Amino acid sequence: MTKEVAWSTPDRSTVAVAMAAAAAIVVLVVGALAVVGRSGSPGSLVERQNFTVQYGQDPLPSGTVREFTLTAATGVTTISGAGPTDVWAFNGSVPGPEIRIGLGDTVRVTVTNDLQVPTSVHWHGIRVPHSMDGVPGVTQAPIAPGESFVYEFTPPDAGTFWYHSHKRGNEQLERGLYGAFVVEDDVPDPYTQDVTLLIDDWLLKEDGKLDPDFDFGEDIRHNGRWGSDLTINGVRDPGLNARPGERLRLRLVNTSTARIYTLDFGLLQAVGVAVDGLYAGSPLEADGFVLAPGNRLDVDVTIPVDASGVFQISDGFTGGDPLTLVAINVEGTPVEPPSFDPPNGSVPDWSSARNWHPDRVFELALTGEEANSQPVGLAGDPEGDFRWTINGRSWPDASTHIADLGGTEKLRFVNDSSAFHPMHLHGQFFQVIARDGVPVREGHFRDVVLVGAGETVDVVVVATDEGTWILHCHIQLHAEYGMATLYEVSSAGR
């Protein structure tokens, strides 16, 4: 049983107005929180050496090799009901097949490209060997049409991750090239259901076809491409069935290329237990959690034993009436709720680094003549009138920041634009410690942090995985149009 919701697709001007309003709200809130004086002591070497990483114990290899095949090809699905939607899909479905393994297992994934364009696969949030990260031009050559590439790695962390194309993501991810990747704990907690929910949005025309303009100038210049046809695991208005008393682990993943969600669990008893794959130090408030592109939130949901009817999980980011993401239909004979403490991880407190000078400042901006009014060229067109930049440089003309392997760094993101930027660092996790100089203690790690319009965000990272990694905005149009740079972790030092 599902709840029917009437959807309509606004024109791009309506979306732009909503995004501008949301950005204005962020600026007002940020302005109210701003404080004077953002620099302090750089932090002594001894103090920095006291910063340690405790993602979890390194797993013992299980000796099991799990083999998977993913074939990227054209396909067809139905989203709006108005007509078929042409997609690009892994193994013929959107999302692609869920990869689920045990901690310590090795995966060997053969990816075959049956598209007419190059592609690649990035394993978002998984700390893979550098050569397996799936970033064309940085870790591998793109997979050419008709060719295959074998990815092999042993994930060191249990949690909720995902995989997606990392080649021209504003089109390939938008067309459907993504899927879930779950690494289970050695001894999983006894939830009655463990469900992965991949949230996506689609910009469709009246006949159900994808809007083919993946490089629309206003989308590039502002907050990316947003659609109002929402799906969970490729289905609009999906329903989950549960009995009273059940305890669910819901793994929510924002696979949208730009859209941001603010979660509302309504009458459900819901607590967050993991962010971006890693367990939090203690349960988090799930209601109001902001899920930016690339973010994940694992939620522990207990259905009351006397409950019945439909419980909704909604999105309220843009204001107005909440948009239903998924409805849980509760009916049947009650069950005894499983009794166990919510899972948690060991999360060190790095908040003292707020007094340090930043080791690196990343200034995020839009550049070009009359950037707010000029049109743009097509993807890859050097004659485009403006570009997204980090420290004045636009990918692939990027600088490389070098960090010491095992060293502790304070990084600062300064958003000099009126758009949102969910910044994603490959290869490492980090903690947010301040927003506009106001101390923050989130109590969990991240691999994506949303930087609001005009906002400054400080994070701390202990560089644990060697290699040259990309750091980029996860709004795919921003990354495609230049907002990316390189973060090299080197044992050779600076």
C-alpha cells in the first residue's frame, strides 16, 4: 500500500526562484552567526600529533573474493507515468544492482562500457587504493566504448556507500548511472529490516522524457539541475511495509546531481546512527538533517507497537508543503521490538583545532565577465563565458595541495558565491569544527560538507590514505564547469 501524491514539474524559473530564496535564508542565518576573528594559534607539532583517526579497527581479510559485473548501457524506465524515460543504466536498471558484502571481503568488479561515450566508476566514500578511485585523468584513463576495466579492493570500513559514474557526471549520473554499496558489520545488529533508500530527482518533460539540456546556463550558474519528480530506488511514491514493533535500519543516500533534502520523519521514532558511512559517536537528531548530494544518513527507526496506518518520511528543504519521499505502511500483528543500544563509533574530539590558522584555504567562486548575466559555452568549450573556480583556478587547470601522510590539517572553505557547494574529498574523512567562526561539534565524520552561500566552513582531516585525490563540489554541473582541485597525501612531505 502506498500513498498517492500528486506531482507537478515546475519550469526552471520557478526552481530558480525557490533556490534563490533558500540561498537568501542561508545567508541570513549565516550572517546572524558570524563572529569576528577567525584565525588563531597554528597549533604546535605536539598538539597536532595528538590527533588520531579512529574510524574503526582495521578488518582482518576474510579471504572471500566477491565478484560482480556492471555493464553501462542505454535503457528505458518509467518514472512519471506520462511515458517511458530513456536512461543510462548499470545492468539495465536504475539504480544499478546493490553491492552488499561483509567487512573484510574483497570485491572484484568488472565494469563494461556499452555506451557510445567514455565512462568510469567511483566508489563514493569507500577508502579504496588510489588506482581504484575511478577518476578519469587522475587515477585512471576513462573506460572507452566497448572496453572493460576491473576494480578490485577490500573496503576497510563498514557502512553505507554508493557507486556512480565519474565522467561528465552532470549527464551520466543524471541519466541513471549509480547504485548502492553496503559493507555490513562483522556482527550486524538485529534489525527486523535493513533497507537502502537511494533518493533521486528527475527533470522530465511532459511526455516523460528527460530534459536533454544537461548544460543549461542558469543551472550551471546557480544551484545545479533540480527536478521535481522524486524517486526512491528508481520508483516514484514507493511504499515500505512494516509491522508494529519492528525496528528498521534505513540507509538514505542522496544520489541527486544537485538537489538538497532536509529530512522530516514525522511521527516516527527516528535517530541517526551513521553519517557518510561511518558510525557517529552517539545518536543524532534525524529530523532536520540536511542531506546534500553525496551525503548518506543511516537511521534507526522503531515502529510503535500500537501503531497502524501510513507514516511518511518527507523533504522540507525548499519550504512550503513537505514532499513525501517514502511512506511506511504499518499493519499486521505486532512484534516484540528488538532490544539493543544504537550502534556508535569512536569519534575523537578535534574541536581544539578551531584555534589554529588554516593550513589551506579553498576559495569557491564564479569567475568571468559579467558572470551573473552572460551565457555559457557547451561542456568542454574553452569559449565558455564563465567558470566555477577554486582559488581562482578552474579544472583541469588546478593546483595541488600536498599534505603529509599521517599529518593533521585544518582546511577552510570560503564560499564567495550565492550558490550552495557540497564539497567532497576523495580518499579521506574529516570533521566539521566551525561555521563562520562559530565552533561546531557534530560528533561524526563526513566526506561531504555543504557550504552555504557566503559561508565559511572549517574542517579537520588527518591524512591517512596516500595518493593524489580530487576535491570537488558534488553539484555535478559545478564540478563539470571547473570546481575541482587536487589534494595529494604524500609520505615524502611537502
